[in-house]
Amino acid sequence: MIMMDTLLINPYDENAVKNGLGFISPPLNLMYLGGALEEASYNVKIVDDDLEQLGYSKICKILSKEEPSLVGITATTSTIKNALEYAKLVKKILPDSLTVIGGPHPTFMPIETLKSCPDLDVVVIGEGEKTMTELAGLSLDENNGHLTNVKGIAYRDDDNIKLNPPRELIKDLDSIPFPARHLVPFESYGTTQGKSSDMITSRGCVFNCSYCSSSLIMGKKFRTRSPENVVDEIEYLIDRYKLENIAFMDDTFMLNKRRAKTIADEIKKRGLDIGFVASSRVDMVNKSLIEKLRSAGLTTLYYGVESGSQRILDLMKKGITLKQAENAVKAAKDVGVEVLTSFILGFPGETQEEMDKTIDFSIKLNADYSQFSILTPFPGTPIYHELKKKKLLDTENWKKYTVLKSVIKYEELGLSKQLVERKLAQAYLKFYARPKYLLKHRHMFKVMLETIYRSFIAPKLKGGTPKGWYKTLSKGNVTENSK
């Protein structure tokens, strides 16, 4: 019998909207870790409990059967509480296993995370491939080796918590193995656009948006995979999984325009039939670049516009203008590429009139799709530190940090939570319920209803989501508890 070295867990997230725009994807971060661990000859298993919703009893059975020496758990802010419950389970079943947690939330709150859970041994800070490989080797040592020599972690040493020096960022991204997609039930992940998957072709962000922590996790330097390596993975995904679509999840795919064009050329050179989605800042694109990418398969561009008020964009330190947003959307639509725009409502200092401007601007841009969220000050972001210092955080119950609910003391900023949440629902309704829009995108009506229902109505209902709820909602027959 082969003993399991490492078990990686993606925790259940009850706040996630499971169906909607874009791709519903396997945990790319854990698959990257799985690939690195397998390359180092460790036996790895991934449990995506967010997909499978196994429940703690089945997780306990897996732990008892596999007996991993290391259990790694990933966590965002909204899933951190659930993630720590898995650590408790591990110690209950396998007290000698090394329990490790990583991801955005623990990266920015390593000491607090360890203090909140005595059953947690190690927090991995930032990039995890090299760190987890070292920890996997140490976990086979009865004394957990010498954690003091592992860079990029915080750990428990008896009754003390220690923070080690940071780990250097991986310079050569081509050296990282492709994500181990075979470790998850890949065919079980539903999408809206055929057989699809996510990819990351670069890491790091050079910008300073006050609401974003990306550059703090992956560094301020823009690190890239070579175009050949990127297209090697695309070709592998087509050959192995018969993929039809790919979503590039890079923060700034278009930062190096020459590289983006070279990727397009390489896709065409190999004759690959693939559709892909990419994201870009609105100040990084032009018509010729989009045309080049369109010729290689680009179907949709995602733009983070964020606000319809120039004053608020400046407060966000976004570094763009409204005119650039208009030009970027027009450039994409002119060459036949669909556009998805995103917006944030309720930024500190924003007025009701400015939120209305944002909603109106989203309609003016007339993108094919839009998503809206409430400003959520995630730990690690500049806006989090600012609001915490001013005592304007209404709660640090991390489960409420979902981008759909208010966690800020808006009353002290001249607004109210109810108003901001109402504006979010209003934004979706105004954008997606336009008659001209629905005639062109009839399939989006159900998506819009589902988003509104799961975000604002289902939490108030007892007994969960009723079957056929969208038919009921579309007829206006909503129960009293949901009003």
C-alpha cells in the first residue's frame, strides 16, 4: 500500500455563487502545488470540498484511509473559518500530521491565523510551490524536521509563534510544472461555454489599486512565462482534455503587448483551435492588439473599470480615466470581441450620486456583461489598513467578506449599509433587465435572477434554495421572509 504524503483541501464556500458568468473552475492554486509536489516524487491527493461538498464525516474517512503526513488547506478571507475547521479535524484523526494553511488571507494575517487555531502548525506566506515541497519532506520526519530553516512561513514552536524570513519569488516561471489537473475530477467542473479551464501565464502586478492585494501576494515585479511554455500548456489541454475555451487569469495579461502578440502568433503557428478570455486594464489595449488576439481566438475581454466617477477612480488609485474605459470597450466591440466590465460600489468617500453615476456609466459602456460588487476591505489591502486605523470596519467576521454585503460603518461616512446593498441589487437589475439587452442576451435573464436571488434573497429564507426558484422569482411570487 502506498502511503499518502500530502493531502490538499479546498474548503467549502457557502457564499460562492456556483453558477453565473464565465468559468466555474477547479482550484488552480492547489493543482500548482500538486504538480510541484509530484515532480518532487511525493504522493498527492486533492479534495475539492467546494465542488464535492463531502461534509466533515466523509473528510474524516479520507483522512483515516490516506493517513497523509501533511495536510495543506487553502483559504480566502471568506473561507478562513471553514478552512480552520478542517485543521481541527486533521489533528483529531491524525495528531502527528503537519497541518498547513496558505492562500490570500493567511498570507496577510499569519500570526493571527495561528493564534486563532491551536490545531494549525504552519502558515505558508505567498507563493507556495517551493515552500510546500520543503514542508512535505520535513513532515516525514517524526520531529517535523527543522521548520526554523524554511523560508516563507510562520509556525508554531511549542507555545511560541515564529515568523521566518520571506521566500524569494520564483524567477523562472517556466520551471514550475503545469497544474496537476488529473488530481481533481476535471470533468465535473461545469462551465457556461463548453469544455474550459483556467490558466495563469504571469505573476505579479506593478500597480497600486487601494482595494487590491494582488501585488502584495505575488510581488510588484511582472514575471512571465515564455510564450512557448504558455502555448505548450494550451496544446496539452487541447490534446488531453479536448478543451474548447481557456480563461487567462493573469492580473495584467496585456502589460507586455509584444509578449501578448507573440502568444497569439504561437497559437496560430501551431494551428490550435481554441477560444480564450483575457483581462486587461483599460489603458493597456488598442485596436491592433485586440485584432491580433482576436485572430488567435480571443472571444472576451475583462476590464476592471470599477467606477463611473473620476473622483472615485482617483481615490482608488486606479490610474485610469473614464475616457480610456470608453475607448477600450469600443476597441474590443469594433473587432467583434465581447466585453465584461466590473464595478465597485460603496468606496469610502463615495456619495449616492456617484454610485448612480457608476451604474449609469456601466449602461453607457454597453458591455456584453457586467459584474458589480460592494467594496470589501480584504486584509492586506491598503484600504483595509486605512479603515481599520480609522475604526471604520463594522466587523471582522470574515465569513461576511463576500463582496456582496457591507462590512464598513457607512453611517459614519454619510451613507448606510442598506443603501449600498440596495444599489448593488439596483445595478444588476438596471444593467441586465433592459429590454434591448434581454433581446440580445436572453440567456442572461436567468443568470441575473440567480445572482440577485443567491446574494440578497436566499440568505433570508429558511430551508435553503427551493427547486425552481427562478421561475417563482420571475413571476414576482416571492415569500414574505425574502422581502
